[in-house]
Amino acid sequence: MPTCFAPGCKSGYRNGYSTSRHFFGPPNDPTEFKRWEQALHRKDKKLTAKCKVCDIDFEDDEIVKHYHHVVAGQEILIARGKWELAPGAIPRLFPALPPHISTPKLS
């Protein structure tokens, strides 16, 4: 199981959160990758393409959890097995981060 790269997050670790999590890799676009680096603000580790960040570190509207279909004018939602990030999604919630530690503002 992957472990979460977000500061303070214990998802994926043995003593971490017990509920199942969805993990996402950083974007391939260099500009978006830099925004992730800035948002995650880790001085002890470098963000790489193999790093993963879990769903609790993203805004809910930045995660695509359903397939959307329109059948006979009615919208049908089907749950996705594998969630995806919406374009431009940036990890910014960090609920496991102690409140006295500030997170950087994104430019």
C-alpha cells in the first residue's frame, strides 16, 4: 500500500488511518508539479513522480468520484472504482498537520 506524502499524514502507514484511502500521483505537467511542491512544502523529502497523496488532502470538489451519464434526459451517476483528480487539483487540506504549523500560500 502506498503512503501519503502530505505533511503529517499517516495514510498508508501501519499505525495510520484505518479507513481505505484513494491515492493520487503528482501531475506530469511541470508547472502543476511545481504547484504541488509548493503546496506540500516538504523540506525533509523531495516530491517525485512516484510519490502519492491521499484523498483527505484535497477539496472534495477536486476529486472525480462518479461517472456522469445522461440517459433519456436524466443524469445518471455511477460510482468509480478508481477516483481521479479534476484538472488543476492541488493538495491543500492537510488535516493531520498540527495547527501551529503554517502552510504556504499558493501563488
